[in-house]
Amino acid sequence: MGRLFAFGITAGIACTHLLSSLVPWQHLLGAGLVLLSAAVVTGLLTKIHLIKLVLALVAAFVLGMAWSSYRAQIRLDDQLAESLENFVTRLNIQITSMIQDDGLSMRFDANVLNERPAGVPARIQVNWPRATEVSYQTPDATADEVRPKVTKATPDLEPGQVWRVALLLKRPHGLMNPHGFDYESLMFQRGVRALGKVRGKPVLLAKPATLNWLIFVEKIRQKIRERMRVALEAARYGPVLIALAIGDQNSVSADDWRVFNLTGITHLVSISGSHVTMMAAVGAGLVLWLVKRIKLKDHSLCDFMPARKIATLCALILAWLYCLLAGWGVPAQRTFYMLCAMACFQLSNFPPSLARVLCIAAVAVSVIDPWSTITTGFWLSFAAVAVLFYLGANSGSGRSSSKGHGNKFRDTCKRGASFLYEACKLQWLISVALCPILIFLFQQFSASSLLANAVAIPTISLVVTPLALAGAVLVLVPGGSYLAYWCLKIAHHCFNWMMLPVQALADLEWLLFNFSAVPVWTVVLATVALALGLAPQGTPAKVAAWVCFLPLFLYKPPRPGLGDWTLIAVDVGQAGAVLIQTHRQNILFDTGLKLGNNDSAQRVLLPLLRALGITELDHLVVSHSDNDHAGGLVSLFKGMSVRRISSSFDLISYINKHDTKTTLSLDPDNIDLCRAEQMWRIDGVEFRFLHPDPARFARIQQNAVKANALSCVLYIQGAKHSALLSGDIGAAEERSIVERYTVQADVVIVPHHGSRTSSSWEFVQQVSAKHAIAQMGRHNRFNHPHPEVVARWLSSGSNVWRTDRDGAVTAKSQGLSLFVSKSRQTNGRYWHHR
């Protein structure tokens, strides 16, 4: 009954986060109490246990939703007012997290102090440019009398400091695409309800507020990180050792994360439950050994309390300290609450039930932090532990425990071989058992994870992590820097040698399987198959159950019919990228933006294409060479093959200029220049370039005008509906198209993101689009789309869609019907900005 109630509460909390808007928590609380009372009355009046169990389960579910909705409503109310968004506000803030430095700016979380202005949330994330000048308040200065000492050097920021700053405040806003990363969800989980960028000269106040224990922990973590960086001396995998010691993963390179993900060892290079459990077990063993040998006068400590109970309490304290040092992540929380449950059973002499321990931990984590159920770590960690429990409960106990009477060396080898066999078998079963949830969450499964984990688990868990932790502790001890250096150096050498076979496995691309985004019912079927397939011998339908795995592997997303098409105007910020799907082919128009080491192809396009089951692009059109349309080219070519490419510029020269690290081999026979009148037909859909025409192209090249004027313009005509993709053409190019063609389209991508220099009245009138889609970034500095442009499209009868407000916009031509939807509506959750 208790486990059923715990399951209901956890499920209710998790299901709350699937809602697009919250149900009033008062209504849910009332309904839950009524259902709970009905369950109690039913149990007293009838002997039908099924009704009582169902009522109790539903009551727990509703009460879980009530609690989650109550917490969520409090967080929703603490938001930045629209009247303050994109305006500078002066605040007193206290730094509450470690400082993250990317070389250009520093980021940290902060609490707003004193009397907050109305509409300013309590917790914000601050972006502090490194070139910012600061002022320091002298110790004898009052709040109104500041004696500044200006310096151009970047200040030494640390948790606990209090600053008076002018911040340009914005609400957290992320890209919104089908199957894409939800940045707003991440910020909401962390309780960050506004982003602020420093303006002017901040002032460090002389009298900081009293530190709470969480800020004190962050100060210690930052000090450990700085001293470990000094000891590691820019070692290749130094950031990984820091991540293993204190949970700070921000410095781990993207290339390293790629290798970890491809080989399935990501859970090992972050502080996981196995690390916490290992440290607790080691601590318990040492305490147990010491307690049995420590005596007070004529009495041993064991005379006052059993040694096991003392060791249990010490192990629990050690696990709590390690979890704090790790940043209190979901895997660490889950493990700590499980250890607490085990400790309670141990201290009360009550025989523990592994299933009961798992339920207690799940309820504790989800009740204390309701948003933990949104994280992938919650489901992966609990799923792994549940599989271990299930396998342990169903494992046979027929293995003989009698000692051999033969050769001791041979017996030792047999036991070692048996242990190795069981360990490999267990790792294989866990990998298979986690396959459905990994495919559902990431659309990828790496067959190399079995071999990679066989090498990485003992190395990281038994050697690297203990040494990294020892180094983290020793850097704080006076005179311990020498020992810390050798501990970290040995740990780094071990990790470096371990990465040689892991890197080799990551390079075997044929071991990585990509899947399309699968529906929930395929995961449920696969889970049922796992439960039956891993059951003991003799279970009915044990072999036939594996057939239920097939839908998970064979599922393919639906595609348009012959003559139909689907258009997705991808949300890539202040950039352009449009995906067109026909019955059999996939065409991508533009590749988005590149900023620093990241680009739209890496962050948005490749994950979207894989989720849609697209492993190869049939045609890529790059309208022109501007960064906001061609920025993702290199990453796209590295991540996916393309059969045919059209562009308005010399694409090979562009690639050679921008691909400085590797050499991409492109077949010139598959590359051509887009020219007006080029036309092809596939799956009953006609594609035609309307611009640039050859004569105008030659004149424009001679005059060396902007690349916008050379933009490829693609017209799509299906059986019943049409679309126009216009790139960044201006009014002159629009006039040329209007003079040469009679163009009418049901869907149009607004030229040049809605710039004032485009969407002329003649062009808007002739196109007569039912739906006009403008791709732009929120609060962009170009003021796109211009109000006059929006007014023109609206006055022509068009519905205007904006990716900054609506997310990715999808238009589907299906027979006589044209359906248009926006991601912020179809995939929206209650925390999304709309």
C-alpha cells in the first residue's frame, strides 16, 4: 500500500509538468483529500481491496499534482514584469554560485537583496563582461557615500560578495523546436526567473550580507576548483577530474562530451550515485575498523552503540558532505535519500526492502524538488537502480558457496573468472534494459557502451575518482599541495590511458544507432518486453515477449503523401533555416547561424533531422553566404551526408575558408549555382528557383553588392498548396520577381526576417499569402520584423507568424487542407513564455 501511494505521488508530480497551464492547486488539494477519505471509508466498510487501492492510488496522484502545482505557481508568480524587460534596473545582488568564466564574460547566479523593485524576481543569472570597470566601496563609506576606486582589471568575483549593479534584465527565453533542447525548462528548474547583463560600473559594497551555509559551500567549491586548476597545470583531462571531484562540468570540452555520449560513459564522468555509494562504503569500512579498536578507559565504543550503527551514521554524514561538494545534483540526491532510507532501516533493526527504499527515495527527491522529474538524470538513475533490484530479485541462488578442495590458485582463477562473467553479464543486461529510455530521450543508442563501460567503470570508480577526491581535499590542507599534485597527476594518467580504447570505440561510427523520436506506446511495449524477458526461467511468454521490442526499433514518423509537403520554419534565432519534406525526400533551405564554437546545425538542425528519422539530406539550398544563413554549413556536412547542393556563391571556397580544423571532401559534380528557371519535380511536388536570374547575377557581381541581393528564392508548388522561400532579398529583387512571374503562395517566409527594406507592397499584394512566417531572434538589435512590414502582411489578409514568439512554425499540406501550427502551442508547457 505504501509503495503504491509513493508511486502515485511521484507520478502526479511528474505529470504536472506535462501541462500547458496549471490547474489551481486548491482544487487539486480538495479533490485529493476527498478521494483519500473515500479510500479510507471504503477500506473500513468493505472487504473489496481493489476499490480501496484504486482510490488510494488516484488520491496520491492528485495530491502529488496539488503539491507540484503549488510549488510551480509560487515560482511562476516570481517572474520579471514585462514592463522591466529589456530595460536597465539598478539592484543590490549577492553572488550565490560558483563563477563560470568563458573568457569573454563571467556568469553566476545571484539573489536580489533589500527591498526588491516590484516585478523583479528573487533569483537571477548575471552575465558580467570581463571588460567591465568596477568601483570599490571603502570600509568607512556609508550606503549613500561611495568613495570609488576605479580599475580596468576584472574583479575577483566569488560567492557571497554583494554588488550594486545596473542590469539589463530579460526573461529566460530559448529556441523552441520539435524534439529540441528546452532552455526555459532548465532555467525554471534552477529557479532562475530573469537574466541580467551588467551595464556601467558595478560597486562592491563594503559590508556583505551574512553568508548562509549554501553560499559557504559554493565558496569552498570555487576555492577547490581554482587550486585544482593550478595543481593540474592545464592537463588534457583536468576539467574531467574537477567534474568528478566537485561536479563542475562547465569546463569539459564539447569534443570530450561527444566521446562520452557516443560510448555511454557520461554517467561516470559526472558525480553519480555509484560514486557517492562507493565513498560512503569506504567511509563506513574505515569507521567500522576504527570503532572496534578505540577504547575509552575500560570500555569500547561498541559498548555504547553497536559498531555497525556508528559506521552507518558516519557513512551518511560523509555521503551528505560529498553530495554538497558535488553541487547537490539529482543522481546525488537520489543516492543520498536511498542511503538515508537504508540507514533508517539499519538503525531501527527493521529488515530493509529494496523496492521500499527505491520508493522512499523517489518520493523524497520529487517532493523536495518537484522539477527533478523533468531531468533525464532522474529517470535514468532510478531506472538503472530499479533494473538492478529487479535482476537481483529474479537471480538464482543455486550457485555453490562451498570452498574448493583442489588447487588454490585454480580456485582463485575460477572465482575471478566467475566474477568477471557476472559483472559483464550485469553490465550487458543494464545496457539492454536502459535501451528504451535512452532511445526515447536521446534518439541514439551506442552498442560500444558495453565495452567502454567495462573499461571505464573500474578505472573511474576505483582509481580516478578516489584520487581526484583526495586531491580536492588535500588542496585545502596547509602543506598538502605536494600530495595533491601527485594524487591528481596519477589520476590524470590513469584517465588518459583509459581514454585510448574509449576514443577508439567512439570512432567506430557503425556501433552508433540513430533512431527517430518514438511515441510513448513503443517504450511501454519495450518495457513490458524487458520485464518478461528478464524474468526467471519458466515465465510464460518469456521468449515471445522480445517481439514487443520491434516497434521501438522499426517505428518511422509519418510522411506527406504524393503531391503533399510539410514545411518547418525552424526556430534558429536571428537566422534562417527551413526544412521541406515530400513523400520520399528532404530538402533543407539554409543552415542557420554560427556564434563562436556553436552553430545552429549542432544545436538545432542535426538533432531535429535525426528525431524526424532523416539520415541523409536529398538537397541542400544555401540562399547566400551571410553568416546567419550559411553559418551551420560545416557542422551540417560533418554530421550528415548531402546528395545535392545549390547555392548562390562559390560553396567550396567558402568551406575551405571556414573549415580550418578538418578537410571536408565535397564532390563538385553535386554542387551547382541556383539560377532562375531551374526546375525539378519530385513526389508530385514542383520546385523552381525564381532568383537570381543569370543576367542580373552578372550585373550584381560586377557591382560587388551585398550577398542579400544574390539570395536564392525557391518556389514550391504541391498538388493543392504552394510555398515561397525568399531568403534575404530586398525591394529591388522583389520588384524583379514580380515583373517576371505571377507568384502566389499559401505560405511565404517573409524576406530578410521582416526588414523594412523588404516586403514591398507590390510583392505582398501579388504573393497574397495566407500565412507569412518571419524568422528572427527575440529582442534582436535590427528591430525585426518592422511594424510597417507586419502591417502590410496583415492588411493583405495574411496570418503573421513569428519564430521569436511562436517557436518553430510547421505548415502541412494534406490533400485539400493546409494546417499551420506553432511549437509554443503544440509543445508548450506552463513555464514557457508565450
